[in-house]
Amino acid sequence: MNQTVLSVRMDETVKRRFDAFCADAGMNASVAVNIFVRAVIREKKIPFDIIGNDDPFYSEKNQARLRESFEQLEAGLGVVHELIETCDDE
């Protein structure tokens, strides 16, 4: 079997922690990445859920509201408001 090299950039601390995990699991990073790649090919998907940020700004409800607001602005239905700053220290 011909082999090739895959080069990946990552934060040094993340790499160090990943290497430590792999060593604890009895493998090296190359073996772990190969396991991951083979699982992707076999399952035809990332073999785990990738969860987004829990920030409510990114919720579907808020994103729908933002889309609606953009549509209104593009239709010329926007209203200009002055920014009112308040100081809560008083």
C-alpha cells in the first residue's frame, strides 16, 4: 500500500494534549487520524456531532428574525434611530 503525508496545522497546546491522549490510549497521533479518516470514509459522514455555539444569537428563531429584518431594510422599510447610551454607574 502506497502511503502519503497529511500535514495539519493546529495550536501547539492542542497538539500536546492530543499526543498525550493518544499515548494514554496506546497509539500515536498518526494512528488516531487514520482511524478518524477511515471512519469518515466508511460512514460517509463525520463520525460525531459537531455542535455549534450555544449563543442565542445563532438560534434559528433569532436568525429568522434577522433575515426578516434584512428583507425589510432592503425593501426600504427600515427606521433610523439615534443611539442612546446610558450609564448604569449613576
